[in-house]
Amino acid sequence: FGPENLFDGDTQSIWNPQGEPSWATYELNFTTTTPITMNALAIKGLGDSVHDVQTMVVCSQDSTCLSSSFPTGKDSFLPWVLPHSVYGNSWTFRFAVVTSYQPFLSEILYRG
């Protein structure tokens, strides 16, 4: 259930913040070995509505933060075209759900 499952290319593996309180905003920090440019993302959840991420914020190392909302109950990749590209190798992702359940995400894809 670790955060590395979000970028492993396997949609059968999942991330879940076990032990964290419900109704929270969940935050993950990642560092890439080389700086990357992101101009689009896609997330994939379980599609069961109660564990699906409703909002996501991505912040680059220069503190540029962008946010988006996603529909729940979708068992497919949900695309997000960023309003402008963000660049860096230090990233913060924040997730929120609409229920008292913790989020389950299986994958994050990015395009640069």
C-alpha cells in the first residue's frame, strides 16, 4: 500500500494511507532523480465513489501549486491538463476524498 505504487506502472497495486485519520488531506512528497516538466496528469482510483480522490493539488519545488477536482465512481484514468507547465524534481501531491473513508489510488501518470 506504499506511495511507490502510484508510479510503478501497475494498476493492480494501490496506495492507501493506512493508519491516517479519515476526513484528512493526505500529502505525499516525491523527489525525482532529474528535474521533469509536467503539463498533464492522470489519476486512477478504485471507482467505488467512497475511496475515490475528489480533489488533488500538485506543487513543484518553487511552490507553484495547481489544483483540480475529479468525478468519483469512475474506474478509469481521469485526465487533468494543467493550465501551465510546472518544472522541478521535488513534488508534493495533496489528495482529499468526499467521504470519511481513506483514499485508494492505483496510479498517477504524468506527461511533460
